[in-house]
Amino acid sequence: MGKRRWGIGRDGWLVGLVAAAAIGWGTGFREPPRFDGAGYAVLGWSLATGQGYRALDHPDRPRHAHFPPGYPIALAALWAVTGRSVVAAHLFSWACTTAAVVLAWRWFRALYPRRIALALGLALAINWTWVRFGGEIRSEPLYLLLGQLAVWLAWWGARRGLGVVLGAATLTRHVGIALALAIGIDLGLRGRRRSAATMGLVVAAILAPWAFWMARVGQGTQVGLVPGEGLPRVLAENAWFYTRRLPDQVTGPLVEVATVFRPGWARPAGAWAVAASALIVAGWVAAARSKRRRLAALVPATTLPLLLAWPFTEAGRFLVPLVPFVLVGALEGLGCLLRLVNSLMSPFMASPDPMKTGGT
């Protein structure tokens, strides 16, 4: 793998500056939190003022157990220093996403030559979903940072801190448990079973208080949203949904626009989505055969089943943390396609034998 150095060099600075500029351009730093962001902000201020983990805008409701507490805790710590500032919260998200892009580029650099890694890093820096959510008062930016830091620590071979980072990521977004599972599997396949077990114990210890809290509150948790008898229908509907949304993470919302706003284009857009998603999945299969790139396949392999079983798709928002892995899958898939085309065309491209053609 070459020398593992923390330095980012000129390429890293370039990727970071492009990401910072793109995310900053797309962020309204004075906009108040909206939708889930408003709920996170209320919980963060409740913690910051010592009133516990409860929704202050609904004093009649019991203690909160729906959103995991990682991001509200981060907001509470931030606002303990800055006061309740919308600008500070946006800046925090902006910094988290920018750092996540640089960490992802550093991971790309461990997988590919310099130019390819730089291209992937710049593609992520201007990715429309990361730019869109990168500065918002939501849990995504913090999760992106923690997730990419965990991936980097796993590749780096760090024994300390990995379980803490993965535990914090899972407390930020529950889907972090899939990331922890993928990294644990990868460590096991590398023969580092003791490190995988230690990591799992640390993650479990961090999550135990939250599990106890949810059990104690007993209502309003996300566990109650998991479908029962309707699971086959949910799986089928979500499979088609994510098949259409997966390519959009790389190309922009082409399929989303065609299927939602341009009904006449729904069928060709669906055909394109099936072909493009198949290419990405083929790329993940190819990545899984490489010890160096295996984690790029394991993360979507553990995450997507969870998303397929979840009854809410949030308009594809859950795919945002998978964008770096989708980029790797798309690149590997294109490589597979080019090799296939080359093998099919090679018989026609071979030089003719002069002895058979009568040449001299």
C-alpha cells in the first residue's frame, strides 16, 4: 500500500478548497433549521440548557427517543461555546463535510494512483448531494465526517479510536451499525479478529446507554417503525426505488427528475437506471475481489439491505453517505465494461498474418 502518511499535499488542499467553496456556495448560513433539522436544533438546545433529552417545543410529550443523540450532543457542545447561533451550526456542518471530503480523497489515494484519486476526490467535492446537505443543520454532515474517519482509521490499521468513532457514528445515525459491521468483516478477513472483537465491544459499550434509554422511554423510537407483515412489499418497492436513485448519486438527479416531473421519460429513465445500477453493482463485485478495495464493496453490502427493509426512503437521502462507495463502484464497473468490450473486440483488432494474406 505504500507509505501511510497523514499529509495531504497539494491534491488534498485542492480537493478541500473545492469542497469548501462548493458547499459554502450552496449553503444559506443564516437560514433557520427546517424539517428534521428543526427537531435536532430543539433537542440540542434542550441539552445545552440542562433540560434533558426532550422536545422543548412540546412540553407535554415525554422524553425523546426517536433521533439518536449524537448530533444534538454536538450542537449542545457547540452552542455552549457560541450561544444559540444558526450561523455557528451551519459552519459546523460545512467544516464537517469539507473534512469528510478530504478524508475520502485520502482513502481514494490509498486505493488508486494519484490522478484517479484526485478525479474521484474532485467528483465528491462537487457532488450535488454532498453540496446540498453539506452545510445544513442536519445529522448528515457529522455522520459523513465520522464515517469517513472510521474508514480511514480502518485502512490505516489504527487499533485505538476506531470503535469510539464507529460508536459515535451510530449514535449520530443508526445506519452506522452497518458501517461498523462492514469494517468488522473486513478486519476479520484480514486476519485481525482481535481488533474486530475489540472494536465491537467498544461500539456495544457506547450504544448500551442509548439502548437502555430507548427501552426506558418505550415509545416514539425508530424500532417501532420496522414493518412486520408488509415487509415483502416494502422490500420490493424499496428495491425499485433505490435502483432508480443509485445512479443519481453520481450523475445528478436525472432519474429523479424524469420519474417525478417528466412522466413521459419514466420508462427510458428506468431502463437507464437499471443498466447504470447493474454497472455499479458489478463494480462492487470487482472491488470485493481486491483486498485493498474490499471495504468499498462491504459497506454498501451491509447498508443497502437495511435501507431496503426500512419503510421510509426520505427521497433517497439515506444514500448520501454511500456516495464515496458508489463512486468506487462506478469506476470499477466502467473498468469491467471496458475490459469486456476490449475482449470482444480483440479478435477483430488483431494484426493479419502476412503468410495467410499473401503479404511479403
